[in-house]
Amino acid sequence: MDLGSNFAAKLEPFMLMAKSLKGAAAAKLIADATSAPGVFVFAELLELPNIQELSTHETHSKSFALLELFAYRTYEDYMQNKEGFPPLNAAQTTKLKHLSIVSLASQRRILPYADLLRALDMPNVRELEDLIIDAIYLDVLRGRLDQKQAQLEVEYTMGRDLAPGAIDTVLAALRDWASTTASVLSTLDAKLNAVAAQAASRKDHLAAHDAALQTALLAASKEKSARGGRGGLGMGMYGGNVMHGDAMDVDEPGLIDRMMGRGEQENIKGKGRKPAPESSKPQRKRNRF
């Protein structure tokens, strides 16, 4: 449920009764509504014709001023002009201070304890923190007490009623907000488009690089194959040496043996063998007759 979404429902019983009340009865209704737990919005009650009549009533004009005080003014306004309002009871005082915190939070998100103590006329920090905690439990605001920094960090508050003439200020603020939001969105769109264009350009560059790499690899593969083919034409069974017909004559005696290394093999096989001893006996020469 949204913050403060049930406040209007809490006012509904008083709205039903107020439609038939005038004078002192209407003034008494205002006192009851401003004291009732959970009732924090009063604009609808303030707009009723019989309630509006109290503003010019000789006796009960202060009651109408009290309703305006709770609708859109603060505790400081009360302290500055106590004579213009009926005396506040304890419930009314606490409620008005809660509403005053909401008004202060609408101006800035960080509220120092020193400012709150002065604006709410609180005697000490302990009672101020208790007042803020009660407001959080009542769903009037959401925030965090920073005791180290002595401040209230407001996250969210209920909305208060608008004072007469404040609608123009709110509309101007909304226009400024809309203009700022549109500018931010336009800047974000431009950034997103730029990022998308860079990504597309990078993708195209990578694709071109891959295509060039594949072409280079294919050309290198073909060149390697061509080189291998040319080398194979001059390769034979003799170790891959290229033989030209005009360079050597295959009919030369002993060529094949030399190419096959047979002479070397025989030399290798003959290593370690002792040469055959020569005969010491003189050979006889036979005379032919």
C-alpha cells in the first residue's frame, strides 16, 4: 500500500457528519477531526460550504483558522500567532508537529536535528527522535535517523494539502521537472544511439578483419600447396633431390650405386675387418715351352 493512502478514508466519517453541521457543531467537528488518530488530510473538509461559513463567523473563525493550520501550515506558524487559534491539546500538538516535519522534508531531504529542534520547539534530542519514530510508524514519512551526524534522512513523505495559490507554484515545479526529464531522456537517447553506432561499427570492422584473415589464410594455403606440387615433380626415390638430365648422366658407371650410398654402405660394413694377408711365398713362374 502506498504511503498515506488510507488517510482520506480516515477523514470520511467526519465528512459525512460535517455536511449537516453549522456553527458551534461544525467548530466542534473541526476540533475532533484535528485530534483524531490517522487523520492527516483536511482539504475536502475545508472545502465544504458550511465549513467555509465559519471563516467569517464572529465566534468560530478561529476554528476555521485551526483547520487551515492543520491543512497546510506548520507548528512555527502556530507559535508565531497563538492568539489566532484555539488552544491545542496534546494530540493536536503532536499531529501538527508531524505535519510540520512533512513540510520541512518537502524543501530538503536531509533535516539536521538542530533545525528540527528549533522549528518544532522540542526540549531535547531524545523527545525529537521519539516524535520522528512515531511519525514513521504512523506512515507519515519514511526515513532514517542518523544519530552520528545528528540528522534525519528522509526517503519519502505523505503529501499535504495545498494552500490557496500554491497550485501555480506546483504547476511551475512540475513543468520544470518535465523539461528536465525530457532533456535527460534526450541526452540518454543520444548516448544510447552513439553506443549502438559504435557497436555496429566495431562489429563491421571485426567482420571485415575476419574476412581478410580468411582470405589471407586461403591464399597461404594455396601457395603452400603449389610449392609442394612443384617440388614433387623433381622428387624421386632418391631422397627428393631434383635431377636434371643435363646435369648428370644416369648411364655413368657406378652412378646408381653412389646415389644409393652402396659404396659407403660397403665401406661401413667393411670397417673393422683385417685385410687379407699377402702370401709370403714367392709365386713360381711357369715357363711356357
